[in-house]
Amino acid sequence: MTPDTASDADLAARERALQAREEPYAQATVVRREPPVSATVGDRALVTADGELHGWIGGVSCAQSRVADEAQSAIADGEPRLIGIAPDPDAIDRPGLEAFPMQCHSQGTLEVFIDPVRPATRLLVVGGSPIAHSLVRLASELDVEVVLVDPDGADADIPTETTVLTTLESDEIVEAVGSGPLVAIASMGEYDARGVVAGIRAGAPYIGLVASETRAAETVDHVAGLLEEAPDTVRDAVTSPAGIDISASSAPEIATSLLAELVEVRATTSGVAASSGLATHTAASNACDADTADTSESATETASCCGGGERPSTTEASDESAVDPVCGMTVDPDEAPQITHQKTTYYFCCHGCADAFRTEPDEYLEESTTETMNSV
């Protein structure tokens, strides 16, 4: 390995660039040396996540390789470490130091402190449900930056340091949250697909979806259509049902199960790759129950988006209302998401139905026509 003998100014510039790109790296600093190694105390280098070493810790190639390897391990587990490289490792071995043999002919001894620098963990929570808001409150106790996507979340009862996005545009969400966030989606069917799309586009190592098995499958198909990807590819990117199995039933309990899984994923992936985790069907199947415990009209609409129950009757639609062609719900055109297809505008109870229609409009229009004919 040929080191990049950059100046302190060059290293500082490279470090700023890594931080701006939110890429993890490690600082390696020589804290002790014995000749004939060419390094001096205070020499330092930066090591990227792929093992590239920039800077100077001496010209000994075996020492550089060892530092690069240990730096990558430090980046992965987030733990700083002190390593020693000497002809006789036992001579320098002591508590707090991990000793390795100096295998280069030049010999000498080096001790190097390696300190990983990882970007702050970001958690993207998608949804305005009690589960989503409870997760935001719980996560505020951890060392994470929380971003909540909730079109109605401006006045939500959540910590003031939470970043609240009212947009559902995936590009705007990705721009706000940055790359590689952990993602938890609990919109109860309203805009699940939007959350998954944003998570995939942000390169999320974990996308947890609180949903029943049926609704999760529908969401995967919708996202596959929106992204023009194979359903299996999308399915592999999504963890559903999401959450550790703690027999959760209420919204706070389900949020706790989600947070437990997120902590596990953060510890095992270092924001680089997704972990399947220990998910349970209990948390997801109870999600709708926890979020729609009352019998109000709004609760009935939410249950419909969750994929539970029968379609509500549309025979009472007035001139001021419209019928969602996906789920058959009566909606207020002034407040409902809308899509214009073949010069006709259609209205939807939620963004989930709108996304489903956008993917396969002819399918839902055909179903609507068939139902109308059968009712005559």
C-alpha cells in the first residue's frame, strides 16, 4: 500500500469532504514509536470505509495494512482502539492495547490510536398515526436525529427538536433526511408506498413497515410499479412485519418493539447494510387495531386503508362528494388526493389508494365499471 503523504491542510480538506458526504471514516494517529520506523509521534492519517489510507503513519507497508484493517473494524463497530505493532508483540502487550507482530524487515515499533468518525444516525419516521408519534417520542431519548413525515404533523405532540416534513414528495424527503437513514413506516396505509420509495431512494439499510401481511404485499407491488422494479427486489428491501416480538398490542408497545429493532439494526449494520432483524407478525397485525380503536367515521376510513373490513357503501354520495375508485370510499374532493387520467379527475381517500391507482389505473377502473354493472 502506497500512502498518500498529504499535508495537514490536505487531510483537513479531505475530512471536511467526507463529513459533507456523510461518509464514515477513521482517524489514525501515531502515539508512540521506537526506531527504525520512519513515523514520528503525531503523524496521522485518515482511513475510509473501503480501507483507503490517506496521510502518513510511516512507510512500513505491513503497518499501513494493519492500521487500515483495524480502522475498517473500528468504523464497523464504532469503537476506538489502540493498537501496537512490534517485532515481539508480547513486549508491548498490556490492557487497553491490542498488539500485532511487525512483519516488515525494517522492524521498529508503532502504537497507533484509531478513532472512528461516523455520521449521526438519522431515523425517518413516516406516518401520522399514534404508533409513529410514539416512536418519535421514544427515539428522542437516543443519540439519533429524527425526521417525521406527517402532512398533519405541524402541531403534533412530539419533541421540539424533531424535524417535521409535511411533504409527501420522495425527492424532498430524501433531500431533507440525507443518505442511509433508518426508516420506520406507520402511516396505516395512507402513504406507506411513499415512505418505502423515499427509503429506497435514500439508500436506507433498514425499511420497517408496520402493516398486515396483505397490505404489505400490496405496498410492495405498488412501490415496484412506481420504481419500475421487480417486486422481489422491493420485498427484499422492506422488513414487514416490523418490530421485535414483545407481544405488543397498544400503539406505545408497538412503537417500543420498533425502537428495539432499530437499536439492533443500528448496532449490527453501522448504517451500511440492512439487517433482517427479528420481526413479528404480532406488532404489524395489531397496528390497525391500536390506531383505530374508536368507531368514528375517521377511524373507519383508516381501517379501510389498513386493508381491514369491507368497503363502505357509496350509495349515499352527494353532488359534493366523490368515490375512491380503489377502495370505494366516499371522499370530499376539496380535501382528497387527486389524479387526472385520460382527462378525468379521480379522488382518493388517502395517498396509498392514489399511488395504487397511479400504478394500475385501468385495473381499478375496470373493477369500478364491473361493480356498477352488477348493481344495476
